[in-house]
Amino acid sequence: MDNLNFLDLGFLDILDIVLVAVLLFYIYKLIRGTAAINIFIGIAIIYLIWKLTQALEMELLSDILGKFIGGGFIALIIVFQQEIRKFLLMLGSTDIASKKGISKRFNFFKSEVVVNTHINEIVSFCFEMSTIKTGVLIVIGRNNSLEIVKMTGDAMHIEVNKPILKSIFYKNSPLHDGAIIIEDDIITATRVILPIENTIEIPAHFGLRHRAGLGITTRTDALVIVVSEETGQISYINNGAFILFEDANDLIEIIQEGLAY
């Protein structure tokens, strides 16, 4: 019967498991779709091997892996500095106390995807602009506050639709330069200046719009769509990484999935 002692779980044991599960859930959200997910999986595998060697009393290998894991803490902070910064931003978000913020953070068992009803129009608009090589930079807000960057542009309150988007990004429009911010199907700011990300290597044919898209997604949980003025290529950026997609329908599905978290 002593071998079954591990089944004797108390309240604190269950709470410990739940908290670890929640932590892993948020870590996954932050690094999903980026190269960091592979690093995280590698670390998890090494940790499990370490625990297995401890259980099997393989002292030499266990000692080596233990020192590797213990000494690699600082290295992990360096590797995951962007993800750690976003995690702290998420915890300190001004929206965390709102009803919407709480429901989004703790609704782990959603059966339906929360859909932005205008994503179809936004994506359709971007593909139209792609054919005529018109530059577009759209930021779609999620949980983190975007008030700091919105202050650099012009405040708006316009429901999203394709004619409005065309009038904003028309090449001779005074609103064409900079980004627009969309929150809850409402354009809340235009001509917004976004922070530029210079620490991430990107292809040479990408320009300032792409670096601006990377900049806001490494600092907040916002989603970004960019249309290149030079090539007409459409890029989708989430969590400081370019997310690949096959066509318009695939892009719509990916964005809707991103908005569900």
C-alpha cells in the first residue's frame, strides 16, 4: 500500500497542480507560433529526463542535468526576455480588472471562438490593397491597453467597414501614413506611430511597417496586419513573429483564433 501513497492527494497538492497548469497555459499563449515554443519543448524534455534519472537513482546523469537546469536560469531569462516582458504586461494590463478582461483570462473551457465580426472585411480589404501595392498597417487590440501609442495619432470612433478603410489608406489621404488601431470592431485611432523593433532580424525587403508591427506585438498582445507598399505582400504578426498562412480564409481563421485568447 505504501506504493500508492502518491495517490493520496490533499487540497494543496491539487491547488499546486492547478496553478502549474495555469502557468503553463499562459506560457503557451505567449510563445505559441514562435521559435520560442521549440526552446520551451526542449527545456521541458530535459526537465522530464532529469526527474526520470532522479527516480531511477542515476546519480551521475541526474547531477549533470540538475546543474545544467540550475545554472541555465539566467540564460532562460535572456532567451525569453520578450515573452517575460509580455507576461508582465499582461499581468499589469489596465484591463485586467474589467469584466471582459477577467472573462477572457479565466474562460479556459470555451466551446466557441469569440469572433470579430469585421475580420472578413479587414482581410478582404488587405487583399485588395495587395493587388494595387498600397501600404497598410492595421493593429487589432486584444487585452493590453494601447492608450500610449494611440496618443501619438488622431483619436477616432468609427465602425470598421471596407469603404472607411479605403478612405484612410488611399495614397493621397492625409491619414495614410502610420497605423490604425481597431478595438472591438471600432477604429479608435489613425496615423498612429508605433515603436520600431530593431533587435529582430527580418528579410531585407521588409521595411518600417514590418518593424513597427513587430515593435507593438513584442510590447503588447495586439495583432498586426501589414501590406507592403513595395511588393504587395501581406504579413500577419503576432507575439513578435510572422505567422504563415495559405490564403484569405486561412488568415481569417488564424486571426479569429488569436482574438479568442
